[in-house]
Amino acid sequence: MKRWKLTTGLSVLVISVLPYGYVQFRLRSHNWAPLEVPAELASKSNFLSRSFVTDLNGSYNVSLAFAPVDVEAEECLVGDALFKDSCKSGTNGLDLDWSVIREESGHETVVADYRSYRPGEFEGAGSVETVLGRFDAERYATYKIALRVRNIAPELRSASPKVRVEAARYYWENWMIYAQMSLFFAVVIASMGTIILGWGYFSDRKQN
């Protein structure tokens, strides 16, 4: 194979994977969800999570996620009743306050004092997830989540509740889009590099 064909083909292959590699590096350079722990919740009880560290300066969501045992009933109980005729009027299966505590030099500081849960934002893939609220975090700071539960429906209590903390969607959503675009770019450009290498290989065989 002529040297220029080999060099060109290999160069195209390298160029094809560089954007994808960079995007994957950026996606993995942060811990987007620094906390996801099981929470044994009961009415008239308190919960305190383990410590976790944030690696971004910015907004983080505090959520409760439930296993999809009975999705429709669980969504009604957490307050996601929009467009659901099956939800009973006045359904209130989750009544609690949440708080964020920062640990620093052996001391604890309340970052977000106890705030009442108000249904309004729901997320989750493969789970029923409701956002309790948001707090502004500092990079490499250590936090805990505290819950003060007044009431939780038996259906939610038995659905393996988890407390989650995740960086706000706008920090990582664009990188997910870039990942898809860079993968498409890699496939197209790598195909061109493969064609160049194949052309060089088979043209040499014909000459021989």
C-alpha cells in the first residue's frame, strides 16, 4: 500500500474518534448524580443521608425516586395528577420537609432550611421520581440531605424509595446531544477512512 494512502486513511480514522472521545471525557469528568441512597421512610419519622461531595458550582436537584410497582397510583400519591382522571381529589400521599446540610471543618451548616414539599416537577426513567427542590452547591463541598416526614402513603413506603441528588439538567443535557452528534460524525468519517485504506490495499493487490 502506498504510504500516502495509509497515512491518509489512518489520519481520517483518528480524526473521526477525536470529537467523540472528547465528549465522553467531559461526560465522565463529573459526577452528575453524587447521591442515590435507599431511604426507609415512615410517617412521623426523620431521615438523614450519608455525606456526598458535589464537583460543580451550581444548582442541584434533590429528588425522591420510587420503584415503578404501580406507576399510576404512585404518580397520583406524589402529586403528579395532571391529566389523570383516576387520581382521587385531594390525594396527598407524600407530606414532608427537606433540608440540605453542609459539612465543613467538623461543623455543620444549614444551606437550605426545612422546606415543605410542593409537587411540581417530575422526572425519572424507569422510576417514579419527584423533585423536592433545588439548592446551590459549591465545588468539592460536602453535604447531607435531611427529611422530616409527616406522612407517606403505604404504596410509596413499600416502593423502595431512594433519595437522589443530581446536577441540574442544563449542565449535562447538551453534552448528551453532543455525544449523539459526535457518534454520528465518528461513524461517517471512520467509514471514509476505512474506504481509503481498503482502496489502497486492493489497488496494491491488483498491481501485484
